[in-house]
Amino acid sequence: KVRTGATETLLYRYDAIAQGPAPVAVVLAESTQDVALTLRLCNDAGFAVVPRGGSSGLSGGAVPIGPCVMIATNRMTQLTIDPVNRTARAQPGVITDMVSKTAKPHGLYYAPDPASSRQSTIGGNIAENAGGPQCLKKGVTGDSVLELEFVTADGTVQRMDRTGLDIPGLIIGSEGTLAFVTDAVLKLEPIPAFTRTAFAVFHDLGKAGRAVALITAKGLTPAKLELMDQNSIRAVEAFMQMGLPVDAEALLVCDCDGDNLGTVTLEIEAVEAAFREAGATTVKLAQTLEEAAQLWKARRSVSPAL
């Protein structure tokens, strides 16, 4: 469970865009007890510890800044679904997408959907309070966390829910600086029966911003509403060759969802009307699930394309 070789530790010095010095040692934790023991030993020795999940972060949260022991959570992948209470219990190394995939047979899904969901882990999402396109309607990671098990620097293991003094809420988003999350109970949502996707092309970035303001002013709450500016559009098109309008200044993609087709249809039509009112040059409704998936694939590809 411990790696100290120079070649092996070099692999653990980076996240998606940044890198630091190699850790002195990497602990491949498999349990809460492994984490607690490592933290206690390092605390007694006055040695820094850095948690690491899928290394997909963009803010340096998993990057060493000096001599440290890194605790990698990739082996902590236990995941159970409770369909009656609509919850998932996940260790920190569980890949984000796996929660929804495992919950899908029960008609449920996990709402937070960062662009890195195929690589990022639940522990990393909690550490960064990750969002994603659905945060507009469903909130960020912290809005779906019901309970945390965590280990403090001296190796003490604690479990707390969100009632009373919200200690888990303090830990969520603290990038591993306050405690090391080893287990989480997550809220699951019913899969909406209907989803409609619309997109709009703008040759003026300000008009795209006005479209977003109009949608909000109309009292609409889309499931997703995301903007790609011209640099993003051109980067993704060069990377993926998807036929995106590279001369456009902005592209807006919107999902409306719900369990009543009539309501969803009215909402997406109101979004399309807002796009046109704001001055979009092109407004289209995705006609198939595949077409909608391609639009969101373009948005999710922005970071790797750049």
C-alpha cells in the first residue's frame, strides 16, 4: 500500500493542469483505518499530507507544494445504493459517473455532474465542492451530501450529518485542508421522464448574456444552461471536429426537464423565445438524444480542448 520509488512518486505530483514536487511517499489507502493511521503518524512527525482522487482538478488541490505524504483514494471504491431512501453511500475513490450508472436501474441518478465526471472522484468532488451544468437547478456537490465520515489531522474518525452545527458543510469545499473524507451519504434524484435540449448561436457575446438574463427574468429554471465563448468553440472544434460555428462569439446550450411533457415543452419553447428576443442568429431544438448528447459533449470538452 506504500510507494516510495522515484518513478512511482513522480506520477502523483500533478493534477489536470499543474504540477509540484514529487511526494516523499504515496499511500494507496484501502480503508478509513489506513487513512487514520497515516494521518496520525504524519501528524506526530510534523509531516504534511495531501489527499488525491482522480487528479482531474483545475485548482491545484491535489498538487504537493513541498515534502509530503500523499494519500491516494483510488482503491477506496465501495458504493451501495439505497433505493428506498434515495441515497448512495460512497467511499472517496468512487468515480462520479459510477454513482448515476449504479443508481439508474432504480430510476435514480446523482445530480452533480462536473465535466470531469468520468475521471473525478466523489472525494475530490466533495473537497472542491464541484458543480457542473446541472448545478443551475440541482445545486453543487454540497447540496447533495447528507452525511460525511471524515478523519482529522490527529487520526480521529468522526461521522456527522447536516443537522445542527453543519460541520460537513464546513469541510465540503475546503480542499482537504480541514479533514480527510473517507465516506459519504449522497442524495439521489428520480430520473426525469422528459428532457428537451435547445441551443443558440450568437455573434455578440453581450446578447448571449442578455439571453441568460431574460431566461432568469421569465422565472424559468432550466436543468442546464451553459455558455461557450469563441475561444472555447474554436478550441473544441480544432480538437473534436464537430462542425461547431467557429465564427460565432458565443453558443448557449440549455436543457429543460421534468415528468410532464407539456410543462417541459412549454419551458423549452420559452427558452427558445428568450434566445430569439436577445438576438440569437440561430436557434434550434435538438431532435434526437444523440444530437443533444453531441452538444453537451462539446461543452464538456472545453477544458481538455484548451
